[in-house]
Amino acid sequence: MLTKRRWMAAGAALAVLGGGGVAVAQTATAGPAPRHCPTLHVTKGWYGDNRAELQKMIDERGSCSGSGGARPVATFDWDNTVVKNDISDATLAWMLRHDKVLRPASWKATNKWMTDDAARALTTACGTSVPAGKPLPTSTDTGCTDEILDIYEDAKTSTGKPAFEGEWNHRRTVPEYVWITQLFAGHSPERLTGYARAARAENLAAPIGAEQKVGTHTMAGYVRYYDQQRDLIGTLQKAGFDVYIVSASAEPLVRAWAPGVGIDRHHTIGIRNLVRDGKLTTGVQGCGDVKDTHGEVLTYMDGKRCWINQEIFHVKGARAWQQQDRAHRPAFAAGDAETDVTFVGDATAGHLAINRNKPELMCRAYDNADHRWLVNPMFIEPKKRQADPYPCATTGYTRPDGTLGPVRRADGSIVPDQQDRIHG
């Protein structure tokens, strides 16, 4: 965790860490105390000493500290990190209820991993009477809506058959994550952002805990900005941090939401589908040495590192997949799931894990190998304590081929199983 030690002329101090309750000896370099930086104002919702630890990090690393050099970078995941609930789910639900999903000429062609069973199920459920490129009547056609949601949510057809097959790098992409962006094909990026704004207004107006019926599916019916994260992002910006959103949602969706926390489109990185003749296609921009693809690389897990390196630090080619030197990494990063574990771990001054009981992220957060991890329960409807330990030593890590193995530290040692200690 971030330390609470004061700068001491003797150079060594014992830090008592907030949140995890672990005492760690650290060496401090003598020097002047940092200047006072902008202050976090929201107190409710932060666990233990987390707010104080974040403030200390801001004071020490912000440009307001007088340390000079390049502006420090902070990177945040979006869904369930900056907001409660998922804006991809919210937008897709709105589009299905308002007949905004366009029928593709071929369901099979929408996604390179889609099975014949899934393509047949979609063709049967949604029919062929609607011309290709025209809106499907999903507000009234429950069967079509349900088939789309079954495949998106479960990667299975309504009869339980696998919807995707083949090989993919499980630390770079997930077929159903790709597929939701491919369902947006045929719309302009601006129109999709408009749909996301409509969904945003609806979900912000709904009460906390609200649900909605989409087809026969029950989905979350509300989204909320976390006051704590809005305050943290604003304070970081005032303290000279260059703050970015790095999301596994489609970038046009994030552009509808990010201004609510003061983030402009130039600081927004999401899944970028290729555009042809002004319309989104099913192709996806590549990263590093991976050219434009059908979704083999997303802003997902290791892919988030690649996009941060490429777009923020201008690291090109195969090097963008590698962890960079400390001068070319974010100072601070925040996330809530495996999708975020790589870039959150890359941060040099602080890592914030919002606890949604996601094994690899929580293994690394509780192991706290560099003593700079903070764990915080979800600010709205937090998860209860996970009774069983996280299986860090056996199956906490997802390998590129999809098999599971132990979570390892940078030196190769295995992270032991971790108890869930910080929860709702």
C-alpha cells in the first residue's frame, strides 16, 4: 500500500499501511517536504486510510510538489471503476428497446469466432424479412432480443450451444467483448455516442438498484458516477496529473460519459472499431505490432498496457506490449477486474483496486508486492466478503491460451492464496 511515513532526515522509517493493515519497512530519502497540493474533499466511502494515502501520493507525485519533470500520468478503467455498472450493457439495452441494432447481411461474418450454431440461432430468431442494414424490431421481437443477449452475456445460444470457438489470446481479447462493438456496425461514431447519451440520461435518472426488462432478460437499469472517483480525478488534474480513461467499452460510448468527470475525447481510449464511409464496421484497430484486426487485440488486460504505451507514451511496435521504464509508465492507475490487472500493476506510485472479487486483481492487490496497493470496496452496493481464499497459488492467473495457473510476482515467486479482507 502507499506508505504513511513522513520524510525523515535519518532516511529510514517504518510505514504502517492503510487498508491492508500490514507493517512494512521502507527507506526514505532525506529532502524537503512536498508542497501542499489540491485536496480530496469526499471522505465517505473510502476504506480505512485510503483517502489519506491517495492524498499523500498526490502531494508527492503531483507537479504541485515542485519536483519538476514531465506531468505524471494517471489511468482509470471506466465501468465499475469510475461508475457503478456497465455503460456497454446500458447502451445495448437502450438500443434493443429502441430498435437501433441493424441487421447484418450475415451474422456469421460479424465475428471471426462465431460458431455456425450461433449464426443459425440468430438467423432463426431475428429472421430475414428485415433488409440488411435496417433496424431489427427488437423492442417487440422478444426472441431476437433474447438470442442476442444470451450470446453476449453467456457466450452461448439460447439452447446452450457455444457461440464462439477457435483460438485467441485470452490476455488480449474476449470474443463477446468484440461482438458487442460489432453489433454497433452501420452507425456513425457520432450517432452511437448519441445513443449512449440517451442511455446515460435514462440510467442516471433511474433510482439506485433499478432493473429493466430487455426481452425476457433482467438487466441493471441504472448507472451512477462515483462521487469519490469524480473527486479523485478532478484533484489529480488540479495537481498536474494527465488523466486518461482506458476502457474495454467502445470508445464512442465512453465519449458520452467521460465529460461527466472532466475527461475530454483526447484523454479517452476505448475499443476502436474501424470506420469506412463514415460508418463503424466490424473491424477493430490493432495495437503495437498487431495490425488492424477483427478483434484479436482490445483494450483488455495486456491490451490496455499496449494502448497506454502506444497512445500516451508513444511507444511503437512490439515494444508497446512490454512494461516500460518508470519514466514511461503511469504514476497511478485504478481498476476493478482482470481486464485491468496489467495496467494497474504497471503504475509506479499507486494502484487502486475496487473490490469486485476478481481473482487475479485481488491476488496482486492483497499480496501488495511493492507496498503501493490500495483496496477499496465498491462505493455503491459493495460486494460482501468472499468466504473462500482467492486461489492465487493455483488458478488465479489466466494464461494466453486460456488455461489457468498460479499468479507470479515479478521475480517469479508464486503469490500465496489471499483472504478477502476489505469488503462491504
